[in-house]
Amino acid sequence: MSEPQNITSPLLALPAMDVDRKRIEKAMHESVHTPDSYLNEIASHLIVAGGKRLRPVLAVAAAQINGVVASEDAVRGGVSCELVHLGSLYHDDVMDEADTRRGVETVNAKWGNLQAILAGDFLLSRASEIAASLGTEVAGLLARTIGWLCEGQIAELRHTYDVSRPEPSYFTSIHGKTASLYGTAARIGGIVAGHDRVTIDALTDFGNAYGMVFQIVDDILDVTATDEQLGKPAGHDMVEGVYTLPVLRTLATNSTAADELADLLGSPLDDAQQQRALTIVRSNEGVASAMATAREYVQRAEDAVAGFADTPATEALRTASRVLLDSAVVPA
């Protein structure tokens, strides 16, 4: 899953985060370094292209909720989650036959599908190696998270171009492909910081809820934002046959508009069909309904950290989900 590009997170504004992000960047680059310069270039391609590094940032923030500096283990644990995310992007771009990612050529476009698949596997192996160095609990957790990611991808693929896609399939998909990595990053940060189990579980709940908000907002933006705001054509998911929550909620309205949308979907769209489908989704109840669901996850995220001590990291966690929700573009 991609990262919404117009999001500013309070987590990125923590007092020490500039220093912590430099630590994260250094650890990211070191994690993929090998004696093979060719593999180094391919494996670091999307790292060099940039990114907000929200997963390691979340791990660091989770470690800091008691006001202490995050350890190198917290940084490395967050990096392991980011490497899983990047590895999944390499694989996603092969499946989607994508040409660009983060403003640069995709690995598959530049070096070919075989290299992209193997480089993605390499990133997953490096993530697993880092997790193993942090103990058996972290290693097992990261392995399970990779499993959730695969389950989420399968849930999406099995309902491609399916206008009757059930909502549980959607929620399984976004939990596995997006939310689970945030939950795991927060949990790893808590584990390596030595927080008590109640706190670790609360951080995990926060991360999972934040991740659900993150993806629902991304899916709303895909149908409400302009091409310029997105940096790609709006409605891309519908074109690819991936019907997300705003679309599913529109289809469920049992209206004339829903019937027209269902007739349009179910196969690839040409430009005119894409624009008509966007108009229908933007002008009906599906977006507002999806926003309401995102608000429920915001509340879950806020509730999870409500009892934490008042520190800069805690305050950033408390506000992060609502700031994320406010970034969604909703038609007037």
C-alpha cells in the first residue's frame, strides 16, 4: 500500500525526531548493504527515493512514551517493519506492472520482474534477520506480520473486479497490508523499551487502529482528491478492480446511482468510464460513510493511549490519528 503524500503527522514533529530520523535513515541504508554493489543498488532503490518512514517513527515514539530516548534496538525494530513494507512494494509493483513509485522508476521497470521479486525477498530476509537479533518474541511477531500481509493481499486479489466484494474482505485486506505493520512497529517499540505488558498491548491497539485510519483515508483520497494532489490518476484503485470502502458503501446504497456504478465496474475502465465512476462515488453517500468508519478507528486509537503519562511522544500519539483523518479530501 502506498503512503498518502499530503499527510503531516505529529509523530514527525517530536522534539528529537529530526535526530531520530537521521538514525533511522542510517539504519535503513546499513540494513541493505552487501558486498555486491549491483544488489545494493536494487535493494536501496526505494530507500534512496525517500519516504516518511512512519513505521520506524512510530516504533521510536512508542519507545519514548515514558520520556526516555529510544534505543538503537527501537530504531532497528522499526526499520525491520519498514523493510517488510518496502519488500511488499517491490512485489506489488510487479503484480501491478507499475512504472513509477515515489517519483522514480520502479525496480521492475528499471531492472525487470525477476530482479524486483528477488530484491523484495532480500528485503524481507533482512527484516527477519534484524527481528531475530532483537529476540524470539520480536522474530515471531514479524514473521506473523508477514503472514498477515500475504493474507491481506490474497483477500484483495480474490475479489478483484468483484462488485459484490464483501466488506469483511476489505477490512481483512487493509489490516494485513497496512494496519498490521503499524501495530507491529508500535509493539516492537514497546517490547524493546521494556514497557509493561498492558502498555505494550495498548500500543499495539493504537498502531492497528492508526493503520486502519491510514488506509481508509488513502482510499478516500483515491476517489476525492485531484490527480495533482495524488500525483497519479484519481480512481486508480477502481481501474485496477480494487473496490475500496467508499466504493463498496456507494454500491450498497440500493440506488439508481449504485446500479449505474455496478454496471460500470466489474472490468477495466476506459477514461470516460473512470470519470463517470468517480463522479458517482463523489456525489453519493459512500465517502461520508467511509469517513464515519475512519472516525471510529480514530476513537479506538485515542482510547488506546488515553491512560499514558503526559509526554511529548504520548501527545503525538494522541493527536496523530485525528490529524490523519483531517487530511482526507471530502467533496463539499
